[in-house]
Amino acid sequence: MMIVCWKLILPLAFVCAALAQDKFYFSVSPEDVSAPAGSAAVLRCAVSEARGISYGWTYNGRPVAASSRRQIQHVDAESQLRIGRLDRVRDQGEVACTATNTSSGFSLTSRTAVVQVQWLSESADVELHTPESPEEVVDGEDVVLACTVDGSGDIRVDWFRNGERVTRNSHVSFGGAGALGGPGPGRRQLHLRGASPRDNGVYRCSATSVAGTVSTGRSFALAVPGPAGEKWPLIQVPPQDTVARRGDAVRLDCSYRDASFTEWYFKDTGPLKNASRFNILENGSLLLTNVGRQDEGPYACVGIREDAELPQKYTAQLTLAYLEEFSSASFDPELSSDHLHIIPENAPFHMTCKPPRGVPQPKVKWLDPEGQPISDSGPLRVEETRLYLESASSKESSGNYTCVAENLAGIRSETVRLLVSTPPTITKDPVSMVVGEDEPAVLTCHFSGMAYPVTTVRWRKDGKTLRDDANHIHIEPSNGTLKINSVVSSDRGEYVCLVNTTGFNPIHSKPAQIQVKEKLKFTPQPVNKKMELGSVSKVNCKAQGSTVPTIHWLKEGGLPSHVSVHNGTLVFNGVKSSDKGRYTCVANNAQGTINATITIDVHVTPKFIVLPKNPSEAVEGYSVMIDCAAEGDPKPTIHWDKNSVMMNDLGNQRFVVLENGSLLIHEAHLSDQGNYGCTAGNSGGFKRAEVSLFVRSAEGYIPDGPDSEINADSMMTKTVVITLGAAAAYMFLVVGLMVWCRCRRRRRKQNYLAQETAEGTSALLGKGDNVDTACAANGDAELGERSKRLSKASSKQNGHAHTNGHARSDGENTAQSQSSNHSKKSKTSYDALSFARADLQNLMLLGNGEMGEVYLAQAKGLGNSTAPVQDGTENSSNFGVVMVKALNQTRNEASLLEFRRQIDLFQRVNHPNIVSLLGLCREQDPHYMLLQYSDWGDLKQFLLASREKSSRKSPQSPQPPQPPKPAPLTFAQIVSLANQAAQALEHLSNLRLVHKDIAARNCLIASGLRLKISLSGLCKDTYKREYFEYKNQTMPLRWLPHEAVFEDDFSAKSDVYSYGVLVWEILTQAEFPFHRKTDNDVVSSLQNHELHWKIPKNCTPAMTALLGRCWADSPRDRPTFSQIVLAISEMKVDTEM
């Protein structure tokens, strides 16, 4: 009974599940499209539940078949119909999307979208509408001209008489509405009321719509005879618009009746006289010889009669014929770089050839592989400019097809190589094999089909596609052979080859197995070990091979009784001093025997036998002893530190470390109070104990030595407090009086200030500026003093780079230092950098960074340290333009640490290609950091400006005055900039410093093409596009390697990677890296090691090789900056590049 129930329930469950999936709806429906002919269009659709759904498209009720012109793609759970180039005949209509449940067959159709292709005829012609013929035109009667143009949508028509725009007035009006105005489709009318000879001339019209603009194809010469009794010059043969080839002779005919004489004018010059280039014939025609570009333009033929009121004028346009070259965009679908187009056998093919621009309009024809014109009928035919092939044949249809465009200027042609592909077949599957470890292996996949690159072979291992990495696995492109250079155990698995011919679905072979016969080896190799006396310790020894090996341990004299071996692991049950020595692990199986010898050392971790009393107390002027003793094997050494600073660095002879480790302080001072640490260490480890020392003041005691002034000040605390209290009261009184006096003076001057003119106010402000400038008269002396203090602080800080004879670790010298390292710096190093905030003038916002705003400012007294201010004032050289970085996020620990990191970075460097730290403003929030700036600004804006067709856009924030547009960089100049950047970064790496954000936006460029490494970091607005927030951290994603993004591992090698991107930016004139990829795409590609850089065309082989090494996946494979500098110095630069 239960079996019967299950048989009924299971089918019912499947039906219910299928019905549940049918409750989907269109979350994205195709939208109406209205676009000009020749442009691209994309229609999208998606359903609420995309699992198990297949999409289809219909055009005017017929299913759409994917082709090179109409492509159906699936992107992010939605279906897209992409039309490469809209055609007003084939693409006008209604489009709908169909979604089908593949399980139930249920289908749903979206709303219908209308595709409107906007178009405009090739020319606009002027015709006489009223009266019916030119002979019926008489003086005083109305004349109506019509502009004939076909197209879709709203069309605007403009009228011109002898090249001058015609405007509406009481005598002139316009008729016809929209594209269908006037007596016929596509006509606009010009109405001349009571036409007279004054209206005579050549009339032209132009038409404009969303599809473009077309000019006159056929003009009209209006000839209204004079009134009865008057004789006016009447045109008989009006000049005609002419297209001529360069160097030809051109004749412009013009003849009047009743004209005393005829004159010719060219543009605004004339009348023309007979000369070498112009010749006026007896019949009034104008002959031009050897026409060139300078002869293009309007020519006016003027008929003059002495007794007529006005002369008559008719114009003609002379245009030189030209024909441009074909481009890849001239073809639909677009041509590839090799002009090869592959289509599957028996499939239809069509390609549109759009003629290149030219005058007159070129004619297009197609030639077959034999060089013969293709007719407009048959299985291979030409429809207008489109080549159409009904069914491709591998033998008959393959070949070179040529599109030819021809006009008066000449002939242009472009060849398309058409290759018809045939389906492949696998003739022999790969064979399974057993391969020894470290031996080569070869898998072959024999197939019949077309050669590479039409047919390609890929391999899959255990369902995953293999990549050719050259070092380990190589796939031969010509025949698809898989070569494994040195087999490892991970190569064991199932291999399948996939043969893919363009135009057909891939076919795959039967699977082949690779079995790996492993070598006998240790996994891993045993290593030396240190063990604690009396502890229980283990030493592992593991090995593997084709069969499970047997493992045992040996020692000279045999293993002690308290040592045992369990499954290859050496176990010490209570380590003894006698256990020191050399031990050998031996592994053997049928393949042979291997061994590995290690050294075991026994030690005793330091232990304190006498701990310092905590807290300890001392009396000022008396000696004090802080006890500390430790034991261990080997005997530990004792080191003391005060407030985390090693005692050896204090340089004070009053402190003595005794042989037993105790610290003796002779004649304790109040400044000796603090936290003292005793550290005992040996090869077994370290132990540390801390004690707080308090020093009591001794009345009347005045110590000798460098701290005497501090202690004397301490003893006078009470006196100072009383004095300061009295001074403060006096100052409050004085300030109050000053405020009262200022308010009174302000009221008295209100009337005077109200009468001041704008000119007077400006003069007053100018006077104030002069006062400020005068106050900076001693700026050079102040700058010299500042340089001395900076030099002294820098040397003092570098003097602390070694402690107790041992170099500090990299972490202490890089941005990764902990806050304790910052506490070790003396206050004087920052005091030497102090800069008065009031000496910063004219702050101008550059943008916003992670820490706060970034400004440009004029800094008083720094005229010789950075770009000088050129304002024409007397002391402008005493002011320099500096970059000011503000720290607004003072409560954000990350921002605070980064601010300190940048201070340390630019304070420690001394290199002509790295900006210098000029000052700090720390007296109030926000803190300011002052850095050098240059006269040409940042490198990225310079590179954008140097483009031939500059697309430079100023940032949203204010910028300094831009220099004149520079010429594009030569390759020699590019190498020079790359060399300067490499030398600067070599200096950074030698100091064990990491920049983290090397890019063109963070480099400065000065006159003479001098480059300086800086760090503006405008990641919030100006260069926001170039940064990406990943794991709550803003980073320059496209400039960083894998380890920096995903492991937060910044080093000199990550700077090398970023340096490669900087050189790439210089080569490409500040192109945006991977501009076709989104940030998420870049993250995915970088994570999968699939991000491949494209080398610019103007790059030499030596530079290409260098950039490839800089972008290596593994940091170990990247060069050092010293190697980069050497490689650039050896480059041979072609000065003509």
C-alpha cells in the first residue's frame, strides 16, 4: 500500500513544483527604441525567477535568429538583443521577448516594444512650386519655393539665398508643417510676396533631424524680370555648383541679358581680374586653372547695368572632390584586425559596406574572389551595399571579397577574407598512462578538421579547464598536444580534450587517466629543532612513495630509553641535556631508502630568580638600585628600557647595568621617574618584567647636569603659578579695554565706510596685502633657519635607527609600525617642522582624500622650496605654492596612523624626484601637512593635455593655472620619466619605505619634464573613479597586485607592480586601466589570476619585457627597483620614435 502511495505522490510533487515555477513575471520588459539609422540598439528583458528559464525574441512576430548583426546575449540573468547597426527597412517594427519554463513548457511573452529607425534622405532639393514654370515668374506676383526632403520624425528646414540665411519678414514667410508640410511629402515652402528683381539669386535649403543634417543637392536660380518700362540685368545662364579634382581646370558659366558688364567675386574679394589663376572669358565665364584647396568656396557672378537700381547676383559653390579611406566601422559587422570572417558551412552570411565619406557621393560595388563584380541576383548577390550569401560552401564561398568605393576623386577598396568552416571530428582519443613523478607526460588528441586558429583545442582536468602556463603545462596550438614538463602528484586525474571550430559547438573526447607513480620522498623534509629541558617534545618525520614506506630513527650510540618512535614521530618523554645531538630519519620501501639528518638542541627558557620591586621609590639626589636577575641555559642576557626606549640609547652615564643584571641609578633626578622594563633573553626565548619608579623631591636640592633647568623650573612651580595668575588677570583687563575701544572706533567709522567706493575698497585690500608681504621681508632668513632645523631633526631621527648595535626590523621603519614606535620620536623632530597657520594664504581646494581636504596654498617664507608665486608683487618670490593635506578624522585611528605614516615617509626621504615635507600645523584642528608642489601640476592632467585630440577635463575642484597645451611625449622623454620614477622609488625601497599608491595622479611634473613622487590621494571626488572600496578599505584597485588587494600585503614588490602601471599610463597618455571592465570584474579577474595587461603599440621589446616582469603574479618574480633602474639605463632609445 505504501509503495502505491509513493508512486502517486512523487509525480504529483513534480507537477506541483513545475507549476510553482510557472508563477514568474517580467521584471524587465523591452523598452521602445527611437534611434538614427546606422546606430546601435540594445533591448533587454528578464523574469522574476530565472532558474530553468530560456529566452527568445521575435521581430514583427517572427523568431529572431542570432547573426553577426543581431546578437542575443545573456548577461546577469537577463537576455539582451543587440542590433549592431539599425537599418530603416529591416529593423523597423515590433519586438517582443519570450520566456519559457524548460521543465513545464509554460511560455510568457513580454510587452511589445516599437523600434523606430530615424532616417533622412541624402540631399534636399529646391523646386519651384508657384508658378508652375520659371517662364511664368513676373514682377509683383507671389513666388513659392519648396524644399523636397524625405525622412522620419521632425525635420527643420533652413533657407539660404546666395549663401546667406533667409529670415522671416513682411515680405518673406515660410509654409508647411513637419515633414509632411506643403504640397507633397517632405516639403517645406518659402513664400515670397510680390517678388521683384531684388529677390533674385540662387536659393538653397538644408534639412536637420535627429538622423543628421543634409544640404542642398539641387538648387534653384530665381530670375524675376524687371517691371515694365525698366531694364534690369536678367540671368540667362546661372553658374552651377561644381565638384572638381585637385589640379583640374574648371569653367563657371554665367550669362546675363541687358547687362552692361559682368563681374566675378570670390568669397569677400573682387572683382576678379585676369591673372595666372583666373581668366574671365569674353562670354562672361570664369576659367580657373590648376584648382587647389585655396580655390574652394563660393563664387558670385554679378550682372551690372548702369541705369538699374541694383546689380544682380548669383552664386555657385566650387568643391574639391575627395574620398576617404575605409575603416573597420565602414562594415557591419565590423572587421577584425586581420579582416578574417569565419562562418559555418551551409549558414547564410551578409555584410554591409558603408561607403567612406567623399564628395561627390561615392558609388559602391562588391567584387568576388575572381575580381568580378557581383550581381544583384542569385545565391550570391548584392542588395544596395550589402553582400548576401544564402548558403556558405567551404570550397566555392571561401575567398577574398572586395568592397570598392569610387567617385571623381578616385577609388578606395577594402578586402574581406571569408573562410567557411567545417565541423571537426575526433579520430583518436587520448590514451591513459602511468607516469613517474618528475617525469614528462604527453597527451595527444587526434582530430580531423580545419587548422588553427579556426580550430582550437582545450583540455579539461577533472572538469576544470587547464591553462597554458609554459613552465608546467604547455598546450601546442597547432595540434592541441598537452605536454606536462614535470609531473607532480597533483597532476593525477581525468583528462578530456575539447575540439572547437568557429561556428560549431565543441566536441570532446573520451576521458584519459593519468596515474602518477610517486617518488620516495619526505613530506616535509625534517628540520632542526630546539627543545625545552624537561618538556615532552615531538619531532615529525613523514614520507610517501608508490607504496607506504617504513620509517625509523637513528642516533649515534642508540636512542635513549625515554625516547620512543610512534608512526615515524620521535617522542621525548621529558627532555634531558644529554638528548642534544644529531638524529637521522630513515624511510624505505620497494623503491629504495632515503634519510635526513637533523640537529636537536636543548635549552632552558629564561626564568627570573629576582624580580624588581614594583612600584619602587627613590629620593631625588640619592642613588637607587632596581634588582633583576634571571637564570637559563644558555645564560640569559639582561637589557633595560625606560618608557619603551632602550637604556643604551639614553646616553646617560648615571645609569649602570651591573653584572647580575640589576640597574643602578646614581643621583636620581625627577626626570628619571617612569616605567622601567627588564628583559632577559637567550636562544630559548625572552621574559620581561616591568616596574614603576617614583622619585620624591628633596627640598633645596639642585641637581647638576643637563636636566638642571627642568628641575629648577619644577621647584619654582608655586612662584610661577602666582605670577601667571596675576598676569592672566591683567591680560583679561587689557583685552576688555581693547574690545571696548575697537567697538567704539567701528561705530565712528560706519559712515565713512558706507561712503567708500568699490575702487577705494579694492585699494584698501591691496594695501593690506602689501602689509602682509612686507611682514615677510625676512622670509629667506626664516627659510634658512627652517632648513637647518629640518636637517638636524632628520639626522637625529636617523641616528636612532639602530638600537644596542642591532638594526631595527622592517616593520619599525615602514608604515606598518605600531604606535609605540611613534612614541619613541622626540618632540623636537615635529617641533622643527612647525609652521604658522597664519602664513598660509589663498587656500584653494583641490579635492578630498581619505583623511580630509587637500588644498593648494601660498606659503610665506617658502619661495625657494617649491613653485614660486608669480603675482607681480614685490615680494612674490618669498611665497611658494604648496600642497596642504588636512587631517579632519582625528578620532579615526586608521586616518591618524596613515597621516603619521605619510609624515614619516616624506620627512625621511631626501631625493630630487620625491617631494619634501615642508612643515606641519599642529597647534589646532585640523592638523595640516605641507608638501612641495610643482608649476605644471599633477602628471595625469599633463598626460591628458598632451594628447593630440585632448579630452582633458578639469576636476570639479579648483585647479592651479593650467600650462599651455604640451606636445605629445617622445619615447625618449617617456623613458626619462620612467627612469626618474624608478630612481625615486629605489631611494624609498632602500629606506625600507612603501608608498602604496603609485600612479600618475600622485606624481607631479615640473618644467623641464622633472618628475616628483607625491601622494595627493584625492579618492573622494577628483579621482574617485580610480579608487574602489573593498572590505571596508578604499584602495587603488587597478594599480595593485593580488597580494595587496586580498592579503593586505604591501611591500616594495607591490610598489614595483604599481610602478609598471605608472609607466603604462605614461605610454598610453593617461588611459584608464581596463576601462572596459567594471570594478567587480577587475576584482574577479585579479582573484583568479586572469588579469592580463595589454602592452601599448609604441613600446619597445626591452620595455615590454620589463613591464611583463613588473606585473608577474608572484612577488618573487618581480624585479627590484635597483634592477629596474639598471634595465632602463641599458635601453637603447630611438629618437625618431
